[in-house]
Amino acid sequence: MEISIIVAMGSNREIGKNNDLLWNLPVDMRFFKETTLGRTVIMGRKNYESIPPKYRPLPKRTNIVVSRNPDYEAPECYICSTLQNAIELAADLGEEHLFIIGGAQIYELALKEVDLDHLFITHVEAEFPDAEAFFPEVDFSKWTKTIIHTEEAGIENAFRFQICRYDKA
Ligand SMILES: NC(=O)c1ccc[n+]([C@@H]2O[C@H](COP(=O)([O-])OP(=O)(O)OC[C@H]3O[C@@H](n4cnc5c(N)ncnc54)[C@H](OP(=O)(O)O)[C@@H]3O)[C@@H](O)[C@H]2O)c1
């Protein structure tokens, strides 16, 4: 099973504020949807709660929520008490490409504990000084970068961004 992280971050690795995103970038949202569709996604409990109820569980994907609370309930989602258990569950379900979709705590765990194959990173070319959640620092010398898409700032997407895939070097 391949394991990837997928994230969008600002110039200073900003990813969120008030348990919400910092931007509305429809082109990036479409990329996220197309990339994860049909796959298993693992998310932290706070990330799950940040998704508006009408959009969760993320449709046409197997949703796994990681929480230390064994009584936590998320309709039509699997709940796992550790990231490792969540990964084992995805493997047991026959997943071939698993996506770890955040937030900050779960990304940090994944970068420390998981043998990742790819990072799908959308680099949003702007700074967000009031951000509260950040992606961990990454040693990019260990990864080979491919630019998948460049989007210029415009009416629909307020900031310029590049969607990149990093493969383990
Ligand atoms: N820009 C992006 O691409 C992106 C993507 C995803 C999320 N985000 C943003 O990230 C923010 C949320 O991130 P976050 O760091 O606050 O929360 P999070 O990582 O989504 O979830 C944290 C929760 O996960 C569970 N958890 C963490 N470590 C665990 C462990 N070792 N074992 C078991 N469970 C564990 C705990 O749940 P319990 O408290 O229930 O035990 C913890 O409260 C939001 O602002 C969201 O919008 C941004």
C-alpha cells in the first residue's frame, strides 16, 4: 500500500486557523477531491470536525478518524485510537493508496512515524500571519519534486499556488 500526505500550506507552512482553512481555492479543492476519490483518507478528530456536516464523511472515500476518545462517534466513519491502527485498518480493507489528510497533529505524527511514499503539497504563495496550525518542517533534500500544476491568482483563486508531488528520493 502506498501512503501519501496531501496538504495545502502558505509560505510559512500555515495550514489553518480557528479549526478552519485560511483560503478558498476551488482549483486546489478539486485537485484534492480528484486525487483522493475512491481512496481511504485518514484525518485527525479536529480536522473531521472542521468539515461542514453536509460534506462529511467525505463522499466516495473511506473515512478514518483518529481520536484518543474510544467513545467518539462520527457517522459512517471508522474511528481509530492511533495513527498506526488507522493505517493497519486501511491495509486490511485492501486499500492500495492511502491519503493522510491532516490536520497539524496528524501530519506531525505521520512525518515522524510513517514510511511515506509521496507528499502532495500545494504551496500557496502568500503569508498568513494569524495562522494557528502549521505543517511540520520537511527536509526536502530527501524528496524529488514534480510540479503538477501552477495556478495564477485570479477571481476564483485569490492567491498564486503550485501543486507539487514529492516522491521519496
Ligand atoms: N491546509 C490543509 O491542507 C489542511 C488540511 C487539514 C486540516 N487543516 C487545518 O488543520 C487544523 C486542524 O489541525 P489540528 O492539529 O488542530 O487537529 P488534527 O490533527 O486534525 O486533530 C487533532 C486530534 O487528533 C487526535 N490525535 C492527535 N494525536 C493523536 C494520537 N497520537 N493518538 C490518537 N489520537 C490523536 C486527537 O483527537 P481527540 O482530541 O479526539 O483525542 C486530537 O485532538 C484546522 O485549522 C484545519 O482546517 C488544514
